[in-house]
Amino acid sequence: EKRKKKYHENRDQILKERKEKYANDPKLREKSREYSLRRIYGVELEDYNLMLEKQNGKCAICGSTSSNSTRTKHYCVDHDHKSKKVRSLLCHKCNFAIGYSNDSIDVLKNAIKYLEHHEK
């Protein structure tokens, strides 16, 4: 109870210090990334690196050698939201395109038809 009270009284300062530590500690960032890969996707860092190597360091859809993100240099781990099965590594733009289409092949086919119809 005391700890909760102290946290709430000093929350802004504590969060500021944590943010600074994360920004200035590459080992902490790497550890956090490894933990997230394992927890969210069940992927170890070496699995991620092997996937990236097999993809020649490129997005599996557009072939970009950039993550296309202002936040991180790392690619997104694309996965099926129903089965949770990991598919490939995608740049952020392609990952958003797949996500915003709700992984729907029909929606993506309709998007292609739409673009072809309006092509100049």
C-alpha cells in the first residue's frame, strides 16, 4: 500500500527516469525486445535473425530493406491473428496494410481491382 502511494505521488518523475534509462541503455532495450518477441510471438531473437537472413534483410511483401518506421529499425513479426502462427517479417507499412485489411484476401483483391481501375 505504501509503495502504491509513493508511486502515485512520484509517478511523473518515475516514468521520466524510466524513459531516460531505456533511451540510454542499449542492453535494456535489447533485453526488452527479446522478452517481447518471446512473450508475444513465441520467437527467440536468433529465430528472428534467421528469418531476416532467409528474407535477405528485406520485407517479405515489398522487398524494402528498411523497416519503414520512425520508431524502430526492426521489422514487424507478422502472424495470423486466429492461429497465432508466425508468417514472416514485414516492414511497418506492409504490416499495417495487412492488419487494416483484417487479413482478408477478398479485401486485398478488391483493393488491387480498385487500383487497377483507377490506374492512369
